[in-house]
Amino acid sequence: MKKYNVAILGATGAVGTEFLKLIEERDFPFAELRLLASARSAGTELTVKGKTYTVQEAKEDSFNGIDIALFAGGSISKEFAPIA
């Protein structure tokens, strides 16, 4: 089964955490999971499939090499969706 490089922008918010729950529940095949958010939420640690990930601040190059980008709403998604 192919594995995908996935980015979630807004990973620390309500919609972002639902995305993460669905990834776990459905055992979505990802090779890389990039959790992104605003500078305020950067550094937050989230656990997905037993592995802890550190949320990174979204930047213009945050989507390089990403196959699937999920946007969890908010002004930061509006800013970065056209770039991704």
C-alpha cells in the first residue's frame, strides 16, 4: 500500500485534532506526518499512532514534498492554502 506525506495545518485546533483522530481510527497510510500551526501553537506536542510529533510553525516551504495537505480552517489556513 502506498504511503503519503501528509501535512495538517491547524493541527492543534478542534478540526485539526479530529483529522488526527480519523488518521488513527482509519489507520491512514502516511510516510510523513507534518503538523503545522501558527507561531502561538508551535512547539506543542501531539501523539499520533503512538508517536509524538512536535507542531511546527507554518511557513511558505512547509508544504514542500507533501502529497496531501489538510486545512483545519481559520485565518492561517486562508493564508497558506494558496501556497500549498
